[in-house]
Amino acid sequence: MALETKIPPQPIYRVARLPDAWQPPDWSRASDGTFGNRFDDHEGYYRVLYASTQEVACFVETLACFRLDISFLAELQTIEGEDDFGRAGEVPRDWSDSRALGVGTAEGNYADICAAEWITYLRRKLASDCLRLGIRDFDASVLQNTSPRILTQLASRVVYELGFPGICYRSRYGHNFENWALFEPFRIRDTVSRPIANNHPALLAAANILGLKMHS
């Protein structure tokens, strides 16, 4: 079976802490061998950097934590009157002060794990893990779930052991956003990190997509 791959476009983007958006997290911050992210290595052997094809996508991924709780949104629907979006979630004033937008080039062929061939392959490889975790079947939706994260981390290990430099996957905030999980040792070059202005167009676009407002 031929497993589908994708080559990252040039460039790709990443939002992370200053001064270097491409600096991997220090192992001292790891808990149970991982940093709590979707495709981290559950055995704590390699680190993973997360990037996006589109600038706006990496802002969406990092700002999503500021969205209003869905139960609160449901309560708002019971309120009569015109919806003026006055109760949008808010991005803190100093959020961009400590972060940088990274731009770089990733090399190699990345596993396109949302492709049908990969779903079949991972379903077979992770069948016993699915049963152990109470998951009745493995399909593309499993790769989008935030819990149990250990299953996507196990999928990451399968891809890593096949020798791929990382994973291409769709954002759970919208399949029009394309993301990349880059495995250590990172095959990236020409990296730069730039400060993020509060009026950066991609930042404002991401806030609008998520129904957030920028702290004035």
C-alpha cells in the first residue's frame, strides 16, 4: 500500500514565544514525556514543532483557547433581541507582546495521515490501542478528536518509526487550514522570527474567524 505524502509549501508559519518561534520547548517543561500536544511523542524521545501553511491558520490554532465556552454560547441563544456579538471572547492586551511569528522552509515528504491509505494503515496498527482506550473504530474523526490524546500521539510514533520527517494534517477549527507537525531532528531552514503587531492582518482575521475581539 502506497502511503500518501505532501511536501510543505514555501514558506510555512508558526506562532510561539519570543525570541525564537522555532525554538523547541525545553524538555524540563514536559509532563509524562509530552508537552500535551496532539502529535507529541508519548515516549518522550523526539519533540514536535507545529506550523501551518497559512499565516491565519497558526493564529487560529493559538487563539482558540480564548473562545467563549460553548455552554455560555448556548445560553446567549436563549436571550431575546438582536445578536450584536457584544459578548465575544477577548484576546488579552499583552498576548502579542510575548510572541513571534516564525517563517521558515520545511524539507521532505510528510505523512498525509488524513488520506484514506493512512487511515487504513493506522487502523490496523493501532487496533489494540483503540480497544484498550474504549474506541470502537478508527477513522478520520479519531485524528480530529482532542481526547484521548494518547491515540494521536501513538499515531505520531508510527509515522516517526517509518522515517517520515513529520505529519500533514487538517485543523479541527476548519479543514481549509493545513497544519504540519515537524519531528525532531527538524528539517527546517531559512527560519526567521518577527514580532507580532496588534494590528497584524492575519491576527485580526483569526480573531474574527473565532468570534474574538482584541483588547483595546
